[in-house]
Amino acid sequence: MEGRKIVLLIGVGLIGGSVALAIKKEHDACVIGYDVSSNNCKLAQKLNIIDGYTEGYEEVAVKADLIILACPVEMAEGWLEQLAKLPLKEDVLITDVGSTKQRIMEKAERLFGQAKAYIGGHPMAGSHKVGPGSARAHLFENAYYILTPSQHANGKVERLKEWLKGTNAHFMIMDPKQHDLVTGIVSHFPHIVAASLVRQVEGHAVRDHHVHFLAAGGFRDITRIASSSPVMWRDIVQHNQPILLSLLEEWMNEMEEVKQLIEKGDDKQLFDYFDGAKKFRDSLPVHAKGAISAFYDLYVDVLDKPGVISDITTILAKKSISITNIRIIEAREDVYGVLRISFQTKKDMEFAKISLEEVGYETYISM
């Protein structure tokens, strides 16, 4: 650590590990990890995500130039209390990566005031994988990285951006309350809706086993976000409760209007409702990184014959293309079926498409 800037990373998982890799790509800094799971730290050190780890964070915290709270939002609040008790360096920067900002920013203001620069952070990208083994320096490339500076940050936002420039993210400054409203609308609330849809179908599946099998197709696709961490979403809902309650009220009003549309059965009104939804949805950027992690899916026509999946995965492995999921959508003997392969980035998907088409596979991307 001698002569090098010190970064204390509290929470050595997918997001924290990816931030650490982005920092190490651009800075000769010593990144020290701390995590409730020592296995996370050991793996992260083995993968050169961190330079070392500690079981006593206090000694590193007082020497740190940058402290990153890469843990669930509820835990991050507790960490602020612990850090506020320590004689931290006068010019230390403290940030987090949480999905809600208002509560933690209010706490940071109370605990640190003008004494320390606290800048809330929310990199709006992720992966369907977890843990430091899935961390990537390019995870946040071209994603929005929201920053919510405390009123005492005194122009230190540029310093944090410099630390984080290796993410290649698009930085956006927002008020914490505005952040929670916007992310509530486009991220937190959709997760609640997806979870409620799954729970509704689960109730019907208990009574009719056909539901369970038929839900394996499109329904499974449109509710993929319901597979996110229950711990994380419990904390997010608790932190963003007022906004989510307001959005739920709006949703119930919307559903009442839909109910009336269906009861009335007017052709034009029903068409206009779905047409309006289609037009707005189609106007959204196709592969821009937004509040919910994008799915980069490639569809491959395959014959149902032994070894076809192994052949495809071998081709991708030889090209060092990482996949996050693979699933047969339809396959019948002697008839072309469809294999859906999911990737972490658009670049991986496009490279896979080229690689498979070079050896004769028919591929396509669904919009």
C-alpha cells in the first residue's frame, strides 16, 4: 500500500467487484476488500479484483482515500454509522452503489455534515449472475451512473468521476428525491408488478398443473426480473415506500380503467389502449442500458440432433464469448427448433451472432 492511493471496498460482490476492476484499470490504487463472506474476498483476490482483504476494516478505513459501500441499502446505513465514529482522512470520498438514495443521503448529511464528502452513487447496470466471479470491468460501459452529491460535497464530484472513469459510464447528477421517484417508476415498481404476476400464476398452478407447464414460455420471459434477490428488493421497497405506495395507487386506478374497457368491449377503445402502449414501448431505445438490466438474447435455429448444443457452446467458448443463459424454446425431431442464448453485453451478443453464422447457423435478434 506504500505510496499508493487506498480504496476500501465494503461488499465484494458483482457490483463492488466490477467497480473495483474499473478503478484498477485506470488507477494504480490499492483496493482492499471487506465482506461478511470471507470466501468472496478470497475469490476476489485470486481474480485480482482486490489487492487484499481485511477482517478489521477500521485500520484500512482511516487510511482510505475512497470508501465504497457496495452492500445492500439497509446495511449501507449501518456502515455510515460505523464510519462516522472513525478518524477518517479529511479529504476522503465516501460513496455507495445503492438503488435508493433519499434515506441514505439524509443519514449521511446528519452524520458527516461538512466534515466529509459523501456522494451517493447508483450504477444502473447489473447482471443475472452474482458474486465476484461474475464481476467485469466493462459491466457499466455506456450505462447511466447516477450521482447524488451531499450539499457539502463542495465540487468533489469531479474527483469521484475521475476515480470511476474506467467504468466508461454516462454520469448523471440528480437530486436524491428525484432519483427515487424516477427509479421507482421505471425499475422498482415493475419488479413489484412482475413478482405479483408470478404469485398470481403460482396460485392458479396449484389448482391446475397445466398452468405450470404453459407458463414456461413467454410468461417466464416477461417476468424474468422477478428472479432478482429477495433481500435486495425487500430493502429497496422499505427505503422507497412512499413513492411505491403512490405508484401502486396509480396502478390500481389504471387497472380499474382497464377493467371498465374490457367490460365495455368497445373495439376502438381496446385497440387504442393497446396501440398506445405499443407505440410508446416501440419508441424506447432498443439496447440502451436503463434502470432495469437489458437482456441481450440471440436466437439460433437448430435441428434436434445429438451434440448441437455442445457444438454451439464450443464455438462460443473458443471465441471466449461468455453466456449467461441458454434454453431450448422449441425443438421437434427433424424440424428446426429455436435455441435462445443470453449474453451479458450487446458486444458479446453481436460477436456470437457473427461467429455462429460463419459456420452456417441461422441466427436472429428479437426486438
